[in-house]
Amino acid sequence: MNDIRVCELFAGIGGFRYGFEKASERFTTVFANELDKYAASIYRCNWPDGSLREGDITQIRTCDVPDFDLLCGGFPCQSFSMAGKRQGLRDPRGQMFQEILRFTKEKRPKMLLFENVPGLLSIDYGRVFEAMLRSLGEFGYVCEWQIFDSQFFGVPQQRRRVFIVGYSAELGRGRGTVFPIGQSDCVGVEAYEKDRIVSSTLTVSYGVKQNVGGNTFLIQPRPTNKEADQVRLYINKAPTLQARMGTGGGNVPYVLREGQALRRLSLVECERLQGFPDNHTKYGFTVSGESVEVSKTQRYKCLGNAVTTNVVRAIGGLIVDFLGREVVQ
């Protein structure tokens, strides 16, 4: 397989696409879908090739989608999160997995890759996840899964997510497995190692010098207050960026130095914490092709919803390796 054609569902601001493109030139995105108009506009601005279809995924006919080899996406996670009500597949957002099944059944890609919160594994005592795997198995797919933490992939953000990789039983026969990736020997992580410390992520414009050596930076979820000693501090790394950062206030993590709150994390810093280039989310293209500047509120929200591109990059390397192996009879 010379080219790996990708279909990206729940595409957001293109975390899977960017990560795959960094992993190998073999990945080519032929179709993407995103419902949120702000995320879609950012996606179109960065990839104005017409591959994105904005709108409700339930209204898209798979016969209108080009053939592809890899189906990927971070399907809505609110119904599986420990922070939510954990309604699972009873939540309309959880039912979006049915669209993944529809695309899988009707397009029969060679491989699958999905991302969600670790709570997906335990909701309803594991029955929800078991039902998902059983459904994919009925379509002839073998699945593997592993929880990865972004902080071990070259960005100073503590972000645990489960990734599920699947492949047709015929394709997988004699090729071994895709996972695991060791947390201490992540594929390709050596290239990112020099950028892991938080001082490389903080912007100079706020008077914080890069590569400051022994200085310790702390990140906390909200400003210092009377209960500051009860707030968990993240030394030289950030807590998980979340969509509610778009609501502002204390929901945007704060940078501290020598016990003093400096400021909230900037948008560029959040982009770096997710492995995107600076100002990836600053501009968008409307459906008609007009360039617009995206509001800070929506940029924070989109970044909190995004997948860490460095993790996708590492998994992309494993997928290329998997597909290139000689089949052992």
C-alpha cells in the first residue's frame, strides 16, 4: 500500500490529520467531517483542499464519501467522561459511535483508529466498551487498545486518552500487533524530547525566557486563593486542557513562578501543548471561502477538544510499520 487514504470523522481542528502528516507522507486525507462551525472553519483554513464536509454526520451518505484505507476520529467523549454523568450510549453524543459503525460496515476500511477518555473502558462495568468491540468484531475487525499520556510524547501536558486501533482479520493475519507503545520508549519521542519542559512551551512575549534551566514553573487549574494548598499543582507540565477553557475565568490553567500567579496560559501555549504549530487556530475560512479571525473563546474550546497530535504521530509511525511488515505464514 503506497498511499494510506484517511477518512477523519469528528475532525475538530485536524489533530489526526496533522499528526499523520508529521508521521509519514504516505497518509492522505480524502474526506473529513466536523459539525462545529468554528472548528470546521479552522480546519478549512489549514487544509483548503475541499476534503472537509461541515455538518451533521448522520446526514452524510457513505456512497458520497471516497474510498479510504483508514477510518479515524475522536468521537464525542462527554458521555464517557468521569467528570460527566457517564450515560454512555444512552447519551445522544455517545450514540455517535453508531456512525463509526455505519462507516465501518459500509466502507470496509483496512484499519481503524479512535480516541476517547479512559472512562470509556469502565462505564457500566465495562459493558459499553465490550459492546463496541463486539460490534467491530462482527464486521471482521481485530482491535487493540492502550491508554497514552501526552506528557510522554514530547508535550508538557498531563492528558490520558485511550486509543483503539483496529484492522481487518485478513490484513492482520501474520503481521503481529500494532500496540503497545512503552511510556518510556515511545516511538519517535527522541525527536521531541528537547521540547518537553514547560519553559519551551511558554511564550517569550510574557517576559518568560525560554530554556531557563533550573527555574521551576507550576501550572494550576485556577488562580491562587485561600484554598491554594488544596489545589493540585502540575510541576513543569500542564493539567489536561479542556473544552470549558472557552468559558474563560479560572477554567484556563494559570502559570505560576516562585509562588506568584503570572497569567493564564495563552492560546499559542495551548496550541503547543497539543502539538500544533503556533496560531494554528487563529484564523478560519467560512464555507464561502472568506477568511475570518476566530474568537479567543472558540479557540480555547477547540483546543480543549482536540487530540494531541504528537500521540497520533507516534501511532501513525506504528501503522506504517505494521502495513509494511512481511506476512509471516
